[in-house]
Amino acid sequence: MTVATARLGFGVTFTDHMVVANWSQATGWTPLSLTRNAPLSLHPAAMSLHYGQAIFEGLKAYRQPDGTAALFTPHRNAERFARSAARLAMPQLPPDAFIEACELLVRADAEAIPGGFGQSLYLRPFMIATEASLGVRAATEYLFAVIASPVDHFFASGAAAIDVWCESRHSRAASGGTGEAKCAGNYAGSMPAKAAAVARGCHEVLWLDAAEGNWVEELSAMNFFCVRQPAGDQPELLTPPLGGTILHGSTRAALLTLAGDHGVKVTERPIALAELLDPDSPITEAFACGTAATVVPIGGFASENGQRRLPTEGVGPVTTMMLEALMAIQYGRSPDTHRWMHRV
Ligand code: COI
């Protein structure tokens, strides 16, 4: 499949191949197998359908200036996948096998990697319980697979700023729960709040902590950053600390490093909702980040307790610098000094 550099959307078309492996308690993992992308055959009692043993990852292959492809920090995804599996009592896929599966698929579908700046081949590795049983326990059989989709921007609006609804009725994750696992159920639980946010004219939900409903956590599929810059001071980049309820984003980790490279002070600390909503707050910019979305400016916050538009409408100098610096590395336009790009 060859992809023209027209508008691709996000995750709506898929490449010709997939990579699969199966695990059973009796025999462990089968070798990885490259096959045609085709519907899966599942028993209606497959345990993932009933009890939610389903985890996934998202990573991208980027076309490099010399025509080759490179994955962005796949080892981080492999490690997070293993941690998600452990949290849901699923078998561990060795990180080397995870990366090899991604490489196999990128090589097989190399022609489908779009060439436009901002476009990429999004890989979706996932694992589901396949054992047919209604017993409430960890399954003894699983399927691991990787599929791929040529994509451009995650939001239909492109890189334009989004407005977020600060959710106080539902919560995404509680201490001791599955918040830092990338499991399907976390996303299902976020959907009513997302639909309500969209009905209020917002694009996304900003989740608050479950205990007090006071501290900013993350968006449904992205980590959160903001910039604090009292008049006359240097900007400081803030993001909530990872405390078990927030996803360990690979984009988040890269941006923390990149900010340091560019001389921007970074602080991981709790951020109160009131700090974002206060009209006199020195928070001047905010953005969301993730593999799918890269860096998306946030233009304003709305909540039960009021709303606030950011002075820069989100698209401020630090947000712009972060986005440009990250994309320049991903697309091979600036030196990969941290060795984040994994050539395939
Ligand atoms: C990603 O950024 O890869 C994510 O996992 C978000 C996804 C749910 C679209």
C-alpha cells in the first residue's frame, strides 16, 4: 500500500500487514509472525471481552530525510507495555520482542510511511486475553499483535489550540488503581466525560485527582504541561509528577529533557486547578502532549467553578519551541543528541 501525502486523519486506514504472537501458560510465547492484516477470530467468551484484560501502546515511525524510517524511543513503549501487562496480570512480552515486532511491521509496510512533515506511521501494539472462559481470574491464553496506520494530526483541527473541560464529576484514576497502565478500560471510563466536554464546546477532558478533585492529572490520552511566567521572570515549565495515576508518557519524558536542553527550567509538582483558573495567575501557556498528538496548545480551561482563556491562547513561545524542537528530531532535521531515534 502506497500512501499519498493527502489528508490521512488519525487511525482510519490500516496497512496491509500485522505481526502476531500467541502466549499460553503451557508453552509461553510463539515466535513473532508477519501476516496479512485480517479480522481476528475470537471465541465470544474470550476473557478480554468480559473482564478487560486488554492493553496497548502507541508509537510512530517517521520518514527520515535519507528515505529510511526511524521509531521514536520504542524501548520506552516496550517497558511500559511490560508494566501494563504486570498490572493486569498478563504475561510479559520481552522488550526485545516488542521492538522486533515493530521493526518487522515497519519493514513490511515501509511504503505506507507517509512523507509529509507532521505525518507518520502510527503503530498500535496490543495484547488481549483470548482464552474462552467466564471464570474471573487471569486468562491462560493471550494474543499480542501490532497493526499500523498512516496518520497525520490526531486532532481534526491540526495543531490549532484546544479548549479543555476540567472534570469534577468523574475521575480517571485513583491511587492504587490502573491509571498508569495503558489499558483499554481507562479509555472506556473516560468517554462519558469526553462526550459531555464536547457538548459544552470543549475538545478534551482535563482530569483531576480522584481524592480531592483539586489537582491536575492528565488529559484522556495525553500528558499535561503549563508554563508559569510572572511578569519580568524567565518561563518555568510545570507538569504534574508521576504518582501512579498518570501515564509515563514517552513524549512527556522527551519534553522534560528538551526543555532542559533549551535552558527552560522544569518543575514536576502538583498543579492546583485554582492555579489554572485564577485570572491573575502567572500561567501563560499550557499544552497537552502524547505520541498521537505530539504537542497541542491549550487555549482555555472551563470547569464547574469558572473558566479562563490563556493570554497566549496557548500558542505561546515555549509551546512552539517544544513542538518544533521535538519534531525536528523526530523527522531527522536536527541532531539526535539523546539517541531517541531507532533506525529500522
Ligand atoms: C498515543 O498517544 O499513542 C495514545 O495512546 C493516545 C491514543 C489513545 C490515541
